[in-house]
Amino acid sequence: MDDSYTLVTTREIAAPVDSVWKAWNDPEKIAKWWGPAGFRSTVKELDVRIGGRFELIMHGPDGTDYPNLYIFDSVEPHMQLVYTNVGSAQFGLAPFQSVFDMEGIGDTTQVVLKARFATEEDKRKHVEDFHAVEGSQQLLQRLEEQARSMS
């Protein structure tokens, strides 16, 4: 998949890359940071390896449950995760791929999160209907809070 319809979110996280990596690999921690502000998550499976599954239910502040299933396409510890969201027939969302890059710079980590959509319409639906821009920024902020608690 190319980057023609890609949403890019960056953040400098005030925690070392090891802590960011650990927050990705701890189901208890990821349940606290996955999703936008006001959401909580129930992790059903977290297997961070190529072909591994990451399955959870995001619980929205309005009580709506959003089941999510991701498959890891590539895993480079402490550097990069590539994973595909299988989509949601319930919410009319097509599959899309995410790339999560992390680069340790001293006691901080530069994070770049790319959500790669197959079409302009897929990207529009995520941005307009599901507030993906704000949600991605909030997700990374919440990740920082959990990673800092592990430092």
C-alpha cells in the first residue's frame, strides 16, 4: 500500500523507546492508552509478532462498543510495527494498514503513526465520521502517559 491516502500523526514522547515498546507489549497498559480520550479498551488478545493478532474492544464514552482486530504485518522491536486493521462491516470501515515508527533520542522517543487507506473515501470516512485526526493525537498522548509511568 502506498501513501496516497495516508493520515500522519507525530509526537515526541517524553519517555525512552524501551518504555514505549513495553507499553505496546503489556495488555494492561495498552488497554489504558489505546483509543481517543474518554475511551477505555478491553484487550482480548495481544501477540506482537509477525502474523500475531491484536484484538480488543474499544468502549466509547457514550456506551458504544467498537470491536477491533489487527494483524501484525511486520515487527521490528523498538523501531517499527506495521499492522492491518481488518475493517468493520458493522461500522462500514474497509481494512487499512498502520505503520508505527519509533526512534529513541536519549530519554525521548520520536513517534510517527501513519494510517494508510486504500481510497480517498476510506480516509474521509475515518477523518470526518470517526475523528481520526484528533483520535490519533489523543492516542499518542495517552501512550506517552503510560510510557512515562514505566520509565
